[in-house]
Amino acid sequence: MTTPTSPVFDELALVERARAGSSEAFASLIRQYEGKIFRLAMNITQNREDAEDVLQETFLSAYEHLDRFRGDSKFYTWIVRIGVNEALMKLRKRKQDKSVSLDQEIDTGEETMVREIAAWGENPEERYSREELGGILDKVVQSLPPSFRTVFVLRDIEELSTEETAEALNLSVPAVKSRLLRARLQLREKLTRFFKLKGDDTFAYL
Amino acid sequence: MLTCKQFIEELTDYLDESLSGESRAAIEKHISQCPNCWVVADTTRKTIRIYKGMEPYPIPQDLHDRLLAALERKKAAMRQTS
Ligand SMILES: [Zn+2]
């Protein structure tokens, strides 16, 4: 039984009302997802101005094409896909003259090498304040090559499935898995500096 | 017994819990005997957990206001063309 205070966010009903012309309903959808779309845009474009444009273009495009939302996926998955496309277009535009390819599979075999082995405590992030931790996590994720970063952001931050990520990025499922593995290993390696137990030495293997 | 390299190749599916029971058992056997791979599995799992736990910051009010204003303009434009 649902009560008016039910925490379940009935987004299908909201989408229906927005489609019928309710500004209030679409504003609720914006409030629900703008933070996530903006974070996604920042993570992919790494540029504040671009991310602000992406945020706006994503919701305007979603509003315009609301009738294309079928309701067979979650509204969030649908709007994330619009956001990813907007963000990738911005990124490509920025990188045009820098010969950075998003589509090319970079396989030097190096990325799955593990160099730093040091144990972390149970909750190693508790050593840092929320702001410090946010700064560390952002900096580290931004050091990834764009093709790994985008996959990691969608799979592990925005929590899309492997299939949804593949679809949003126009990649095969094995390509998503391989980039995700390398992204996770690189992040793990870079974070070890911040999270390892004091006095635990790092050494290389593999 | 799985090699360390084979373990690394399976790590993502292991952490996402999408391995068959048999492959899963092979991984668990490997990490119970190989301290280095145990550390890699544990710290990679924590990496994912820590990123998942990050709540997005609320977006600045003026950005939110500009978004709503742009939406109003869009609506007006859509009314005119329909
Ligand atoms: Zn091993």
C-alpha cells in the first residue's frame, strides 16, 4: 500500500503529466536528476562551461522528445543516454585538434599491469573530509584516458548496466568490459597512495 | 590453479558477480592462496564502493534557475511552431 509520503518516486506518472503539459511535473524530473546529469557532464567533459551547456541541452532535448520515451526503460537511463551524447559531442569538439580518439581501442597491454600492492583499511575514505575525498576522487578519475573514463563513469558512478553502457556509447559488451577492467585497475592503483595502510609498503608484481 | 594474469582478466566479472559458480570458485581459491591478488580484489572492490557512495553535489541555484528559464523559452518556441 502506498501512502502520500511513500518514498517511491513515481516517475512514470510524472513523465505522463509532463507529456500532457505540466511544467510542475517536468520541473520535478529536473530536480530529481539535474545533479546527476551535471556530475556526469563534468566527469566526461572536465570543463565547467561545457558541463553547464550539456545540462541545459540534455533537459531541453528530453523535453522536446518526451514522446519518444517508451517507458520500457527507466527515465533516468533514457535521460542519461541523452546526456552522454551531448557530453561526448562537447568533448569531441574540444579535442578535435588534439588527436584524442574516444572510439579507438587503446591496447598496449600495459593497462592491466599491476604495480602497487598495498592493503587498505576497512573504510580508508574516512581518513578524509567529504571535500578532500571529493577532490581526490575527481582528480583521480580525470586522469584516466577519456575512453576508459566514460565507461567507468557510466558503469560505476551512474550505475548503468554493462548492456546499457554499451548501448549509450555504441560499443560492444566485451569492449565495455575490457575498458572497465582497465579503468578500475588504474583507479585502484592511483588511489593506493591515498588509502593504503600506514607503513604498508607497495611493490610490483605481474 | 588459475594464474595471476587469468585472475586479473576475470576480476571485473567477479566483482560484478556475473561469473558462473565454477569460475567464481576458481577465483576464490586463487585469492585465498595469493596475497597479492587478494589485495588487488579487495582494493578494487573498495574503489568501486567509494565511487558509488559519492552523492552528486546539489547544483548551484543560478544554474538551476537558468535551466528553468531556458525551458520556458523552449516551450514558448514549441507552442509557436505547433
Ligand atoms: Zn595471484
